[in-house]
Amino acid sequence: MSNPEILERYIAMARAAGTDVECVSETELPVRLAAALPASGGNIAALSASGWPRGLRERVVARLASSGFEVTAPRKEEGGGYSWDIDRLAAAPVGIVWCEHYLADTGSLVLVSGPGMGGLATLLPEISLVLSPAQGCLGDLADYLQKTGGSPPSRITLATGPSRTGDIEATMTKGVHGPGKVVHFIIGA
Amino acid sequence: MKISLLLTCTADVLYPASARACVRVFEALGVEVIFPRLQTCCGQPWLNTGRPDGARRLALHFLEVFEDAENVVAISSSCADTVRNHYAELFPDSVLLRERFQEVAGRTYEFCEFLHRVLGVKNMPSHPHPVRTTYHSSCRTLRGIGLRGVAEEYLGQMLGADFVPLAENETCCGFGGSFSVKLPEVSGRLLEDKLQNITATGASLVASLDLSCLTHLSTGAERLKLNGIRFLHLAELMAGALA
Amino acid sequence: MNASHNFRKTSAAAVADEVLGAAVGKTANILFSLRGAAVAGYPGFEELRDWGRSRKMEVSGDLGPYARRFADRLEAAGGHAHFARDGREAVEIIKAIAGRVGAASAVKSKSMTAEEISCNEGLAHAGVTVTETDLGEFIIQLAGEKPSHIVAPAIHKDRAQVAELFHEALGSAPGLDVGDLVRVARKALREQFLSADIGITGANFAVAQTGTIAIVTNEGNGRLTSALPSVQIVVAGIDKMIPELSDLPGFLTLLTRSATGQVISSYVTMITGPRRQGEEDGPKELHVVLLDNGRSALASGRFREMLHCLHCGACLNSCPVYRAVGGHAYESVYPGPMGDVLSPLLWGMDAYPDLPDACTLCGRCAEVCPMRIPLPEYHRKLRVLRAGLKGEAAGWRAQAWASMAENPLLYRAGVGAVRRVLSHVRGLPAKMNGGLPGAWTLCRELPHPQEGPDFRSWWEKRQKGPSGKPE
């Protein structure tokens, strides 16, 4: 499948799983991002520290500031390792990360661990905003695993739609432990 | 074409009219019926209660009686299933016996399956006296024989709008052989659920291809005083339509 | 287990419970239909089942070497592998880890294998409080009960019962709806996640090639449990091995479509070793307890394919008996068809003498099992095994009946006698206890032969008729 085809399939599958998919140009991203920010629940945004394309993170931070949001992010410590301010993270109603790859077959985001990659920002806040490049769409998990060449990162999470449960009378309910809302911005699609 | 009728012990005891109807259907379709009189029970009760020795003895008896038959047709699905899907594995130590059982299994059919798959019967004539009828598709018909939708199609042709499909038609009626007496409370619950679905169709006839299920359903219906419902083998309706 | 399990007694009590029957029936039905739709929507599913079975055949044929390879790769990635022969050893290993790190609290993501070894009870003895974080598990932990389904543990409770429970245990308002109940649980459990010393999870798959553990959840509790606490303990049966990372996509498809009818669960987490240099989340210590507990013995026996079970729960949802009685009547971690087979094999036929009978042989479980485990056949085999243990297989009764049935003359005489009795006897007393007629007439009358002559007499008369074909 060509890129436009798998991208189309991704969008259909992700939407079916409950993800809000937004195709945006780089210029309109800040405005669209701001529109997805929560109106209540606090003004802290949890932001990953690493993995971003050059310049984009700074633009996101600037936009958050003009929307009245403070940023909390994994901080680099003296030994070179990253750590969250867990209280600030727990208080953030929204998390924002960069995600390089996502899978058409299942509509999944591929969230990988790494210093400053900020996986918890996609898990603790009620709203998860994820930014990806249009050319990052892969066919399926097999395609991604092939890229890892048999030596995977410490954690790979396929996140597909919001956190949900059917444990009470099989009634689907969103936002159990993780986000109840996931917005995926695909840039340049 | 010839068939050797596998009467089954259930028909021997309880369903002679169903068996007679099978014979009439075959004769109406130009099939010669042979009834090997030395036949007895297929041994399923032993197979299902952990007594393979007994099952083996009856399997060997079956082989003796039916091995030379052109086709074997059982009038109850679970017996056809026993011959077809379980005999060979009773003899893990004998390649020769397994082969002989597999060979005869390849020529053994359930009644309605034979009409559909071997005779290629596409159409059943209208029944002269249709009544509102539903169909219990037994577990062994569905999953042992692998026959889905065929009986329903014939019923539709014979009865038109008087054939009413049954809700939850792939769910067990709760018989299960020894299950019915080992766990009678659970068996009774499943039976009651099935009868409830049957009552909901408003049918006064219930057809099936498995005589064990028919026995279970009819005796349960009698207990619940559902006296307006009759339970019979599909062949009885076909015999009426083909007469 | 002290006394042996009496399924007739527990199942009879369960079918009398209307709320239970309605709740289990509703959820099992929904899961069953979701599975049906998901499988129908995946054209290659049957081939995928064959593939999955063949891959698991490779593993179950070589269980020890696969588990050792997994352990080596895990250690190479910085994790710790522990082999446990049985549940007691596994619990000791877990307690020792908890003791060494001075743990007081643990959060746990649903694991049937941890249930199998009574992990929570063991840790409680060591002074560690374990909080279940899967919503269903959390509900039953509050209620002081056991899971009643391997995927939907609180399947036996309806919304009203959960609302009542939260009201009493957590002080929430009475009569909340499902959405509100979920919010209450989120808040209560979030605090536990942030403060727990240990995270305990199961494993859906363990990849021998890379030492990777895969955990599948919808709620995100599996992710949190393996991201926040500084120590993670994974409890995995050695049957959870799959050969390579490239096998994972296929097995995930088989699992999630069969379990909940989902294309994929919300979160699939693949963990390869503990947190690495510079990373801000994930456990600093990762321990994987590889549990045998009878699995090696299964691998070499007649029930080997039980080791292929993905614990998807499709057989439970399809089973008429499970749907009617729910999980608790089985008095085992593993209920339903897979449990009927596993419980007597793991804990002994003496402990679960009735479970081989908890099956109508309807075959629906085998039809939906993603790994094509021949569950009805295994029920039959267990009955043979049990009859052998009791010395019944070659018992005089079974033999006498077989002798009669294989002799055409005796058989015909017997059929005639039974026909005469059934033609005349009507209405046995409904509560004749003890013997088989009593059990039969509990909910049924005795059968009556159809009218007219017996078939054989009819046939013989017809053959002798003047035209060859009378009537």
C-alpha cells in the first residue's frame, strides 16, 4: 500500500477505536492544538522532553503559554537521566507527546520508551494529545517490529483509542486509568 | 443408490414412526433402503462416560454389521457423529482398524445431510397440511456433522411462512447424555431456556435431526405442561410432503 | 483444597440465583457476539488459528528450552528470571523480593496466574498490602470475593450491586451509574498507583527470542503498574512462551479478537528489561517469576494442548454451562471449559472430581477456541482418566451393558422390555431421589415411545408382504 492509502486506513481504524484524528499543516498546528486544550481541570500541560523534530517543541510550548498553560516535563538530572515532578504530572489535565510511528492495521500509536520520551504524559492526564508526521504511518506491528531489528526498546506501547473498560455489565466506559480522550494530530497529511 | 439404515437405539426404543418416515422419504426419492438387522447401539453412552472398552466393543460390532454397506445413514446426528468422528480414535494402537473405521466413516451420513450432499435434493414440495413449525438445530448436527441452514431451507420450502426460526438456535438444549442426570439442575435450566424460546415462536411443531434432543425437549415440555407442542424428526414432515 | 469440590451442589445453588444468571448471561452474550463480529471481519482468521496452533505446538514440545532461552534474554536485558516449581515456591520468591526492597504496598494488574498461586494472600502474610487495579478485580477485592471470569472477573455482579458496594466501601453516593462508578474507581486507584512500592502483573506472552513480556489491557492499569512503581514483578506460567517477536502480531490478533472482539486492546505493552539509562519511567528492577506448577507434566501428556490456551475466555462465553452457573460454582481460578480441564489436571482429580462432567459436549467451545484446543475431547478423556482412577473403566456394570448391547438378540429383547415399560409407566413421582430416574424426572417426565409398531417388526412384516412393499 502507498502512504496515502495506509494513512487513510489508519485514520479509519483509529477513529473506530475512539481516537480523534486531526490532519493539520505545520502552520495551523498551534491553533488546532490550542483548541484541543481542556477548558477546566487546571492549567498544567505535561510535555515530553525528547524525540521532537527541531523547533516544534518550542512552538508548542509558546502556544501553551499563550493559552495560559504551564509546562511540566521530564527534567534532566545531573547524572544525565530524566525524571518527572510526579505531583505536577499528576495534576496535569493534558499531556502532549511526539510519536514517530503509528499503525494503520489497528489504528494504534507506537509509544516507545527512551530518556525524556515522557510516556506517562500519554497515560496519567485525562486528555492525551499526540503529534506525528504524515510519513510515520506504518502498515502494522510486524512492520514496526522489523524496524527494531530484534532489539526492542525497554518498553513499546501500542495505544489504541482511549483507556476503557467493560467490567460493569459490559458497558463500554472511557477513561478508567488512562486518558478518556485521545487526539492525534497528523502533521503534513 | 442404496443406503443401509443406522436405526439408532433411540429410534429403536422411542421413535419407530420417525424411522418409518425416513424409509418413506428414501423410497420416494428412489433410494433403496437396507436394514441390517444385526445392528444394535453405536456405543455413544460408553464413549461419553469414560468407558472406552465398552465403546470399542460396540464400534467393532458396528464394523461387522456395516463395513460392506454402500452408504450408512443414521437417523440421529449424534450417532452419525460417533461413527464418523470418534470410532477411529478409539483404536490408537491399530493402524489397520483405524483405516477401516475411517473408510466406513467416509460413507456414513446423517439423514438430512445425505439428502443434501449426496442426493443433491434442492427442493422439497409443499406440505399439504402445514402447521406453524420451528426447528431445533442440535449441537451435533451443527458441529459434529457440520450441517447449517439445510434443514431450515427444506422447512421453508415445505411450510412457507409457517416455518419460524428459533432464537438462540446454536445453543445446547442441555441434554448432553449423562450430563442430563449428573447435573440435572443445570440441564433443567438450559432445557427451560430452550423451551421458552420455542414457546416464543408460537409453533405447535418442533422438528430436529437429533432424537436425543427431541426426547429431552418433549419430556421437558410435558413436565411444563406445554401440551400443545409436538416434537418430531424432520423426516416425518418430509414424508408428509413427499407422499 | 480440603474437601473435594461438589459441582452438582454448587451449580444447583448457582442456577437458582436469578441476578447471577442474568448478569453472567448478559455479559457473556455481549462478549460472544463481539467475538463473532470481530472474527467475521478478519478474512484470514481460520488460517491464523492454524498458524497459532502450530507455533504453540513448537513451544509445548520444547517448553523447558524455550523458558530457559527467555530467562537468558531477560537477564541480558537487565531483568531477573526466577524459576518456580509450584505456587508455594513462586510466592516465596515474590515475598523475598518484597522483603528485600522493604515494600509495604503493591498495585496489581489482573493476572490469573497470580491468582493461581494465591499471590495476594502470600504477600498479605508478609505485610504487603496488594491493591487490585483492574476495575473488575478491584470490585471483587472490595467485595471479598474471587474472580468469576478470566477476562471479566466481576461478570456476576450487576451495576446496582457495584453501586451499593462502592457506596459502602468507598463512601460514594448511592445508586451511581456506570460512568460515575468508573470515576470513583479511577480516583481511588490513582492514589495507590502513585504510592505503591511494587507493581505486580501477569504476562499475556513471553517472547523467548528477546526476553520480552507483552501485557494486554484496556484500562491502562497494566501500563501504570509497569511504569510507576520502582520494582515490577511479573508472574508468568512457562506456557506463555512464544518463539519470536515476529510471532507477537499474530497472537495478539488471535487473543484480542477472541476475548473481547477488539481489533486490538487499548494498550499492548511490550517490556524488554527494566528502565534503561536516562529513562524517567519504568521499574528499576524487573523480576519475572516463571511458574511451572504442573505445566511440564502437561507438556508430556495427553492434554498437552491445554498449554496453548491464551486465557481469552471465549470458551467461557460460549459455554451453556458457564453461562447458566457463572464462575464461582467451579470453585477454581479457572472456570468454564478450559477450567473443567485444567483444574483437575493442576490440582488433582480428587480435588475436582465432577468437573469433567460439567460439559454437554455441545462443541461450541472448540468452535471458538483461537488455538483449536479440543476441549470437548479433553472432557471425554478426563472421564476416561477418572473412570480408570476409580477402577470403573473395566467395572462389571459397564462390561455387562456392553455385552448385552453387542449381542443382537439380547439387545432386541432389552429394547422390547424398555419399550413396554415406557409405554405403560406414566408420571413417576417428581422427587424420586437417588437413582437416575430421580435425576431425570427432576425437570422432565419419562419418555414415551411413538405410537405404532416397533420399527423392526414393521420392517420384517413389510419385507414378507405379498408385493414386497406393503402398506
